[in-house]
Amino acid sequence: MPKNKGKGGKNRKRGKNEADDEKCELVFKEDGQEYAQVLRMLGNGRCEAMCIDGSKRLCHIRGKMHKKVWIAAGDIILVGLRDYQDDKADVILKYMPDEARLLKAYGELPENTRLNEGIIDDEEDGGGDDYIEFEDEDIDKI
């Protein structure tokens, strides 16, 4: 039988909780960086995001964030722009919902940005209700 190396196996490592959720200072963009909102996740550590400057970019999630910070559609992220590829960017930071609200309050994000509503494009068509109304006659037939 193999000897145990250390104190426990996979399950012990899984229980580690990094204390990243503590209050820390808000990070603003610098030159070469841009705010963006995730449109959809593509898999393989990539996502499609609409940057605040109006261009849609393919973003790569950096290794430090991969499988540690979960990014979903509708999240506000900070991306680093590439000098040599304008249609690609690298995800540097994900803003929590309260941090995104602060960014909007400081005027960093435009006023028409919708923060916590998921994917942006789906609700403009007016078909927001998914409810079916039954008449009393329909119920009697069943």
C-alpha cells in the first residue's frame, strides 16, 4: 500500500477557503485597461464581453482567476487590452455586485449599464412573460 503523504487527500484541499471576500479598496482602470460586461461564457477559459468603449472583445481568463473566481454572463470585469490584437483582451479582475454599483455611482460606468440582470440582449423583444393563462372552460375539459 502507498504511504500517505501529508494530512488527508483531495477533500481536505477542497475545504480551503481563501479570504478574498473581505473589504478591500476599489480598483479603478488604468491606461491599457477597460471596463467590460460579460455577454456570454465560451468555455476553455474564455468569454465574450462588451467593453465600455463600444467594442465586443474575446476575453481570456487569466490563470490566477481560473477555477477560483467564477464569472457569469452579466458580470462587470476589468480587462487588459492587447497592443497587437484589438479584438482580444485579458480578464484582470471581476467586480462583485456592490463594487459594480460603486463604480456606477462614481461615474466610471455609463448610466445605461444594467448591472445584475444577466444577459443584456434578451429582454428587449417584449416577450417577458412566460405565463400561460387558462380559461375556466379549458380547465373543465381536462
